[in-house]
Amino acid sequence: FTSTVRKVLVRLRGSYSLVFMCKFEPDKIICSKKDNPLIVGLGQGENYIASDIPAILSYTRKTYIMNDGEIAIVMKDNVWVTDLEGKPISKKVFEVNWDAEAAEKGGFEHFMLKEIYEQPKAIKDTMSCRITKDGKHVHFEELNWTPEDVKSIGKILITACGTAYHAGLLAKYFIEKLARIPVEVDIASEYRYRDPLTDSKTLCIVISQSGETIDTLAALKEAKRRGARSLAVTNVVGSSISREADQVAYTWAGPEIAVASTKAYTTQLVTLLLLSLYMGRLNGNLPVDREEKILADLTKLPDQCQAIFDQVDFIKGLCSAFKDKEDVFFIGRSMDYGLAMEGALKLKEISYIHAESYAGGELKHGTLSLIEAGVPVIALATQLEVEEKMISNIKEVKARDAYVVGVVQDGDTEVGKTVDDLIKVPASDDFVVPILAIIPLQLLAYYIAVSRGNDVDKPRNLAKSVTVE
Ligand code: M6R
């Protein structure tokens, strides 16, 4: 059985995680992988094979994380790992330190809702280990960069998929404004095929909750092949991406089970904002008082989430205006544009309502023709720098009788005069407020999807980890 499996594996092409069984040796399971995730859970008198840690969390914390080119021969009492030629490999046991409850709904109707409510803790866990005790500076012990390390970066390339890509879009604003380093952001599946201008002066940042998205992993390999230094922002310790990147900055969100990403996204934003402050200070582009001010606001964020949770009944009440619509538009400028993209993705993936995001200034270049009476428009207007322009955009859609829900910083007096309904998020620094402002959009998407009777945690046609191209 084992030698047949070896013979088969050397002839296979593509990416896979495979499990083999043989009717003549029923007490043995053999598994192997290439580019796709595979773990072996080590129990007492029982062992497990899975693609993801949460699947085995309630049975064991001890795992082998399988690498390409390895074969695990799994029996009830023993696990042997060899290479493709049968040479034994001595594997290190990887102990998972997640809480078992993290893989349970804990009284919530869906994982997504639980994960939305876990954001204050996830954000706190992600930032507190990276802010000095006096609250004035950022430090990334795991990176330990020198000023020269940052000054030698010619360009930053951010590549990711889906929600993680949207976090990357906001990171472009963070890094360019705070550290003054040019940033390009690319969808991982596009980056690979465009013959990119990546070299040894490029820092490639890949963002991935799972650390297993195949396109992101491939983009990372491609950037490295072209000479780039690499940094992964990921949530899963020991994931393929964390092992492939030169350095890793983990988001400490805990396991995210729902397909729709929520707490992973906000912790990615927190990590990327901290990273921008870190780079800005190291390369001398960020004034000390600016760092202190942003950090002061960032540390208030976990408590401020409560102010949004307090509006949940109001947000639920808005659902009836969306529930039976076919199209919803999200508009925003500057960082709110990135936020609009994430808000639209959240809505479409779980409610199955067509949702589009547009930069406010782009409306009159085509999209405005789609706006007619009653079409819902979510107008994100949290960025004070561009508020006036955003108000003009809101007036453009109101003039066509759209139904407009504004999202603003608390205390705003202007936007409320032009919209039909208003969601207020606690006032904060312009860099911090998008992290808060996504939460009502997550809640809105969630309750709309519930009201349509959808399977929120497992939306149709989607998977949590996209390990196929
Ligand atoms: O695990 P990753 O962060 O690499 O996943 C990337 C996307 O597949 C993921 O963010 C997807 O877009 C989410 N389902 C969106 O909620």
C-alpha cells in the first residue's frame, strides 16, 4: 500500500491534499499534500487528518503540519512521516494554543455574529503586544527592523485576495501617508501573470487570514523569485504562507470559522496601521506626536466597538429597506472607498444581493445612470478631509431619489442633513475610523442575510479557504 502511494505521488501534477485508503490494510490511512493545507492531529489511541486546525480543535491540540513532499502513514496508535522515497522525517509537534470554545458558537446563532462581537478582544490582542507600555510607540519584536531596513525599501507591493485585498487597499493609504513609501496593491491572482516590476528593493506584504489561499501563496513565491523581501500578515500560525514568507506579523484574531471574514479584516487593518506607524518612525517620516495621537485613538478602539453594538436594533431595523432589493451601491472617497469595497463584498457574499462599490467621484462617469427612485445607496462619509466632496456625491444620488444611509463619525452635523438614515460610529482619527466603520456594515450584511433566510456561515458556492486556483 505505502509503496504504491509513493509511486502514485511522484507522478502527480498540480496542487492537492490527498488521503489514501486500502481495503487490504484497513487500519492504515496515508496522506500527502502539495501546495494545499494538510495537518495530522495527534490523539490518544486515535489520530486525525484534516485540512484545518478548527476541525480537530475539540479533539486534540497536538498536530503535525505537513509539508510538500512528505507522506504521513496514520494508524490508531502511531503516525510515521517519511519523504517520497520512504526516508523517515522527524516532525516537530505543533501545539495549538487556541481556545476550544473558539470553534463553538457560544450561544450565538451563527459564527459570523459571534466573530463580529469578538472584534474588541481580537483587536486588543492584536495591538497590545505591539504598543509600548507608555502607549507612545509601536514595536514589532518579531520584525526587529532597523532604520536602514526601512530606508532601503524602494517600493511596497501588497498582494492578497478578497477581504484581505481590501485590507491591503486601506494599507496603501496608511503606508503612503504615514511612512511615505510608494505602495502598489494587487489582487494575488492578477499579480502572478502581469510580469510585475518586483526586485530586491521591493518589500512584498501578503495578507491572508487562513495563510492557505493558493493564489496568495503563489504570488508570494513569485515575488520572492523576483528578489523581493517578504512579510506575511496572517492569522494562522504554521500556515503555508507563514512558512513561505521571510517574516510574519500575526493577527491575533483567533480562529475565524464563518466564511465571511470579519474579525480577521479588522485585525489585519490594525496590524497594517501599526506597521505603517512603525515604518514611518524608523524612516523618519512620521512626527512623534502624530504617532502618539494615532496610537491614543487606536487604543480606544476596542471599547468604542460597544457604541456600534448598541445600535444593533437600529441596524436591524434598516434591513427591511434592503431585503427585497436587487442592487445596492456603496460609495466612499479616500479610505472610505476601500471600506465601500469591503462593505459591498460582505453584503453580496452572504445576502446574494448584487452590491457594487464606487469611488464617490466616479459616479458621474457612468454609474449615476443606474441610480433611480428607491435604489439603496450606502454613503460612507467618515473621512473628514473629503467630507464636503462626499456630500456633493450624496446630493447627486438623492437628486435621483435614491434611498441613502450615511455612515459618519459621531458629532458630524452636515451629512445627516442630506441622507435618509444615519449610522454613527465613534469619532476617531481618520486612520482609525475605517476600522470601526466596517462593523455596522458587517452587522447590516448579517441581518439582511438572516432576513432572507440564507445560510450565513456557509454561503452558497464559497469556501473558507480557497486552496484551488
Ligand atoms: O484566507 P484569506 O484571507 O487569504 O482569504 C482570502 C479571501 O478568500 C477571503 O477574504 C474572502 O474574500 C472572504 N470570504 C470574504 O469575506
